[in-house]
Amino acid sequence: MKLNQTDGTTPEKIEELIKGYAGLVDYIEPMKAFHWYLILILLTQSLSLWERMLSFTHVFESTFETREGIAQYVAHPVHVEFANVFLGHLEKLPYAPA
């Protein structure tokens, strides 16, 4: 999952959201690992689709052993509660399970 923060999302809020996301590993058994990465790029005024896709500021990676584990994670009440807060700070949410 990639994040392009919305206007008004402070750096402190982003840090809080990252800590919350990482904390899901402690509550949701099928979630085996969580990693995040910061992306730094320079943007120009005329961006191609590919360049716009690269303009995200953060990448989050969650690891599961099975596709069933992903389904359990998605339906887990702790995840649902967190997602309701987290999604309010996303500009876009592309998702592709590997």
C-alpha cells in the first residue's frame, strides 16, 4: 500500500498512524510483519501517469503467510477500527496483493 498524504495531515499525525499500523502486528495473528519506507522524489509540473504513481510519500508493506490470513486481517475488528482512521489521511489507496 502506498500513501500520498492529504493536505492537513501533519508529520506528527503521520508518525502516529505509522505506529498504529505497526502495532496491528501485536493484535492480529495472521499479520506476520510490517515495514514502511519513506519515498523522496522531486516533482515537476507536468507529470506522466508513471511519475504521478511515483509521487507517493510512504510505502507500507504487510506480510501474511496465506491469502486466508489477509482475509482474516481485513475483517479483524482492530484492523477495521484503525482503517477507519487511517483511510481518512490517504489521498489515494492503490492495493495489489502479491
